[in-house]
Amino acid sequence: MRRWTGGGVVLHGDDLTVALAIPASDPVAGMTSMSIYREIHEAFVAALSMTNGGVRLVLPEDCREGAACFQSPVPLDIVLDGIKICGGALRRSKAGVLYQGSLRLKNIPRPAIVAALACESAQFSIPAQLESDVDCLVEKKYGTPGWNNLR
């Protein structure tokens, strides 16, 4: 799948995928991209540290190049005992900032992560019309080879 935020190839499966939409009216949206990425990943580290010792942000010596996201740690990604467990990417627009990330870890403390990332949260139920609109977009654009092979 090609993500709006770009980034390396991610083979999803047992990971937790995270999307955060930060409206332009939020002060965080005015921060630099690196500062936003750091803020989000520091929140992850704080939440994960409660149950996983050794969780930290990537250091320069941890960085490696490659096409696959989880084989290529970059600054401010998250590692556990030297293995990358979380990475993400940002996209800015006039409406705000979109963060998309992936966390690979067993026994993810979801309530702690939610509490670290948001002042409040709510369960979301997908309306039938939105489901229909998504299906249409996948068929006509986002599911096509032309879109997915564009890099």
C-alpha cells in the first residue's frame, strides 16, 4: 500500500497501525516536522517504558539504509533492545498534519498509548456512507497499480 505520508515499505500483520490527525488550529501543527515526530515518539516511549525496559529513540549509530521500514531505523524512530519497533511519517497540508505510524510489539499497552497521545478519545463507528465512499475510492484510485506503484 502506498501511504499519503510516504516512507518505506511496511508489511502489516501483527503490528498496530496508528494515524493521528492534528488540525492546523492546534499549536503542535505549527511545530517543525522533526519536533512533531519527536513529540509523538517520546509519548510512545513513555507509554511503552511502563512494560518494556530498553525502549528508546533511535540514536545516529542505529541508523541503516534500506527500502523496508523496519529494517531501516532513522532518527527518532523507536527501538527495543536495538531492534526497530516503531516508525512513522508525517504529511502537512493547510488542514493540519497527518502522522501515520506502525508499532511492532507483543502486548501493546493500548490504553497507555492513547493516554500519552491524546487528552481525550472516543470510539469511532464507520457510517455506511463512508464505507461506500471508501470502497469507491479504493476501486477508482487507491487500489490501482498506477497509484500504488507511484513513488
